[in-house]
Amino acid sequence: MIQLYPGDCDYFERVNIIAEMREEACRILADLMRDKALDKFEGPGYQLIQVRFGTWKTDVVKDGERITAGSPISWDPDEVKAGKMQVFRASSEPWGVAWEYSCLDPGWCKMDWVIAEPEKGRVVNASNMLDVTWEAPDGSITPQRVQTKGRVQRSGFRSPLTNSFQQNPVGRMIPSHCSLYPSRCPVPHHQHNASY
């Protein structure tokens, strides 16, 4: 496989949500993702550019582009902040889609930022891909991604990426070896228990 964007830094985070019902786990996931996106929305040297959360259950048109049912839902930063987006149904009827719609099928859970590295004279993309599972009271584990490839596990909802934002706010948010060798970056494991 050829790495098309060798300067990008992609982090994978396992998120296991322990809850009574799958619906509760999906609501917890929705809150965690939006809270994290808003907390790390922008800062010196970084800017959120997209959150993928949810799966379209019907065909829609967004910004003039037809999106088929089963496709991942892509939220731009302003939509994440507002907690809603505007699309058109296939019938051309306007539809205000709330963030909570994504709870029906979380699908592909991913957050993307653009990071400035002024000392290197470049910008890089950084992503936090979540592999989410729901753990029921009987101990069974169910992947949250129903329609798309993948799964999940988690607790403090803090990846090396967000730790880097807090520790190195200007330009060096990502360790330089991750920018050069993304396959060598660590894969964190976390767990979230709904019964606090």
C-alpha cells in the first residue's frame, strides 16, 4: 500500500462504553465526541476541519452534492458547534438534521484537524479515529459501527493527539517522528463506564 499523505498523523483510539442499552451507549458516544471536538475546536497552530459521526439512513443533498443512504455523515466545524446541519431530502424538502441523528448508527467515528508546524514551514493533517464498542451488562461486546467497516473501546477520551494540544500549544502539537513515521505512533486503549 502507498501512503498518499506521508506527513499526516493518524491516531486510533479504542472506546468501550459500558451501558445498560445500546441507545444509551450511542448517546454517551455522541456527547463525548461533540465535547471533545468543541474542546479542541481551534487553538494556536491547530483547527478542527471535520468530524465524521453517523450514517445516513436516507439519500440527501448537502451543499449541492447527492449523498446516498449508508454513507458516513461528515460534520463541518460550524455544524458541530451548532449541533445541527441543513440538508435536503431526496424530495427536495429542506431538513435540519440534529447531531443526535447520528446516534441511530454512529458508523465511522473520526475527527480531523489541520496542524501548523511553523518551525518546519508546513501544515499537516491529524486525525483521531475511534474504534467504538458497547459493553452490555452481561459482558457481551457489540461494535458500534453497524454499516461501515471497523469497531471500538475507552475512558478519559484523551488520545496522544489531544495530550499534544495541551502540552505543546504552538506548532509542535504532534511529535516529529509521528509526522515522519505515522505507522510508529502509539495506539491508545481507553474505557468509558456509563455508571459513574
